[in-house]
Amino acid sequence: MDYFIVSMIMASAVVAGGVAFAVTRGDLRIEGRVAAAVACALLVGTVSLFIPYLPVLVCLGTVVGYLVLRRLFSAGLALAASGVVLLAGCSFSVLLMMAALESM
């Protein structure tokens, strides 16, 4: 059972980092792509310790928002806005789980 939980947390972090790395390929140099992917993977992996599935959904929603904002604004502004949305979404998912556990 513990292996399943650890592998799920690791898989969510790897998926989030891989998606972030792939999406930013046209906008950032390799150093920036790696930094964005590692930051995304660490944030999603850390939040996945508290709630297993919502951070991945938040990450995928953030990617969609990034792709839309990239068309409207510059890549830097889109990346900054996406970082704020990812941080807020992950924070909200942790708060949501805390409220659900408190009301049990």
C-alpha cells in the first residue's frame, strides 16, 4: 500500500514536470525550461503529499491557461501569471482538503 502512494506522488510530480517542460519548449531556453519543470514538479509533488489528485488537475488547468495567455500576451507574462495560478490552485486544494477533513 505504501508503494502505491509513493509511486502515485512521484508519478504526479513527473507528469507535471514533463508537461511543463514540453509546453515551454518554444518560449524558453533550456535552463528556463528545466527551472520551470523542476519548480512545477516540486510544487505538485509536495501538494500531492496532502491531496493526491487535485494538484495534477490544477497543473493541467494551468497549462491550458498558459497556452491561452501565451497567444494574448508575451511568454514572460503568461509564465508569471501561470505560476501565480498554479500556486493559488495548489494552495486552494490543500485548504479544501483541510476543510473536508475538519468537517468529518
